[in-house]
Amino acid sequence: MTAARPTRAARDPLDFLAFRELVSRAYLRYARARLDAPALAQAAVDAAFADIRRC
């Protein structure tokens, strides 16, 4: 299973998109190592990036 690509909206800052591209695979590997369900791991990563984007 491959990591889901983030939706690239015009309102997303370029630095956020670059950061997500750089670290999203590592975040997903970490989440999968700690959670039993791949879908739950992806949801956790998506939620983390949503929080990061709001900051």
C-alpha cells in the first residue's frame, strides 16, 4: 500500500506542501508500526498533517 497523496489546494502554503512531501512516508511508517489497522494509521497521519497545517 502506498501513502496517499495530499490534495494540493491553492490555499496550501508551499512550505507546508514541501514538508508533507518530505516526511509523510516516515510518519506513515511510524503510525503503521504502532497501530494495527492501515486505515487507522493513514487517518492518524492525515489528522496530524491537518493540525500542522492549521499552525
